[in-house]
Amino acid sequence: MNPAIALSIVVPVFNEEKNLHRLYEEITASCRGLNRPYEIILVDDGSRDGSLGVLRTIQAADSHVRIFRLRKNFGQTAALSAGFDNARGEIIVTLDSDLENDPNDIGLLVAKIEEGYDLVSGWRKDRWKKHFFSRRLPSLTANWLISRITRVRLRDYGCTLKAFKREVVKNIKLYGEMHRFIPAIAATIGVTIAEVPVNFRPRIHGKSKYGPSRAVRVLLDLLTVKFLLSYATRPLQIFGLMGLISGAAGLIIGLILSIQRLFLHVGLGNRPLLLLAILLTVVGFQFVTMGLLGEIMVRAYHESAEKHIYVIREVIESEPSETE
């Protein structure tokens, strides 16, 4: 009988042809050292180099490896989501395929999970020490900002090397660039979170996938996460509040103008404040209406069927055997 999988390693892959053999060897060595049933899930996120061929070669030689090939480049968040949905392990570990995360640290995260934590995040403590102003300071600032907004204190939100209990990732849905905010999203379901120092290794092959456009998308997703954490199930409280403030301001300005017109005989024909009062009142009504519509959409969302954010082209894995 095939033993239950204890550990799933989920790795999103996009144009990392030269790194994959070494990555596989290091992950395998680390997993074998833990002495428990494991699987390695490699999600090909629409690679355009020779990554798929390397992945097929690796899988053909090792039945522990499962490949999920996405139809196009959906992004790292979608690739991780595909891995989560298909992982069979009780503990799920994620890491990048560019060799910057050290597979030897997998054991550290697993040990922390077994202490009773639900989610363990890696902290690349010594990252960019030689590039303080250009790389380290922006990273520190970003992590401080994210921690303040989400109220989940982590020193390295950008580290993909994380470990999760199975029930954690099965109860969260990811969109956009939200994979880096998994701890904050998971906090909404009451998980215990720890952070452990891990090794950081500079990239040897390939080019970084990060750039200015990624920073903008992350910022927008941070705003989305803040909204989801605070108002996802009660949108009327934010839109309604904004509507009441706007409407009240419009009514107060309108009242003042009415008093001036009725008692002081001040003309209103050329008063910009009159237009502002009307605008604020209408906008306030619209915000309240948006809040009510949001409440209806939230109800519909929670009652609707689940919908994935990726499409799998094919699954490449070995059939389980009686003796394995």
C-alpha cells in the first residue's frame, strides 16, 4: 500500500532551465534526510525555454516528482495555487526555483511546524547586506509597511521559502500577486505564525523576474489585502462611512448656502460651493449604494461555486505502485 504523503514541496518554475537539475538534487537530498514520505511538485508556469524538457527528464527518473504544466504564464501566485490545490502532503513547503532559497533549510521549517505552528516563514536575514541603500533599505521599508498595514509582523514578506500545515493552504484563495501576503491572509482564519532565519544565495543562472512593474502590482495588491482583511465581509462599513461623510458635508454646505440665501439675500447663481454641495451629496448617495451592492456581492460570493485562477494543460506523474 502506498504510504500517506507527509511532505509536499511546491516549486513554481518559469524559465529556469539551467537551475532545475541542481534544484532537484538539493531538494531530494534534503527530503531524504527527513526520512518521511514526500513528493516534489514542480509547476511549469508557461516556461518558454527548455525548462519543460528538463522537468520531463527529472520526472521520468523519479516517481516522487509530479509536474503540473500550466497553459500559459499565469504568474507565481497562480503557480503556487496550482501546487497547493494538488499537494497531498500534511506539510506543504514552497520555495523558488532560482536557487536563491536553500533546500537545506526545509528541515528547519518542518521542525518548527512540528512544534505546533501552522505557518512558518523564512527570513533571509543576511540578504543584501552589501547593497544597503539600493536593495536592503527598500526591502526593510516595504516589509515594515506591509507589517503595519496587515498587522501581521514579519521581517521578510518576500521570501517564498515557507512551510504550511495542509489545512492552512486549503482554506485560502490567492489572486494577483498575493502569494507574498499568505501569512496576512491566513491570519484571518486564526493560524499561529513563526519566522525563522534561512540562508540566502545570490542567483547564478538566469535573470530576476522582479522589476518596477512588480512593485506597483504588489502595492495595489497590498491595498486589496487591507480591504479584504478589514472589510471583505462588511463592505458597507467602509463605503457607507465614506458616503455618510460625503453626504453630510454636502448637506452642511447646502444648509449654509440656504441660510445665506434666505436670510442674507446672497445670490447663489455663481457660487461654486453650490455645485460642490450637490456633488458631495450625490457622491455620498453613490458610496452608500456601492456599499449595499458590495454586501449583496459578498453574500453571492460565499454562496457560489469555487473558481480556479489557472488552467492545467497536463499532469505528468507516475502511477503509485504497491511496493513504493
